[in-house]
Amino acid sequence: MRKKIVLACEKCGSRNYSTMSNNGAERLEVKKFCQKCNAHTVHKETK
């Protein structure tokens, strides 16, 4: 079953992106553009 997850910037903590995931074992970690930092940073899955 796919669930909705939210991605937050590792630097500023801003929750910029949401996506669907079917992997429940490990947390998703993706490099994305943060509008607040104005740079590409690592975004991690939040609860």
C-alpha cells in the first residue's frame, strides 16, 4: 500500500515537497531544490 510522505529540507527544516511511497522500511532521502535556502539540499522524509 502506498502512503503519502512529506519531505523536509535538512538545512532549514522547511517542508517543501510531498510524494507517495510504498517503502516502509527506511526513510527516503532525496536531493531537491529548497526555495528558502535557494540551493539544492538533501530532503528527508518526516513523520
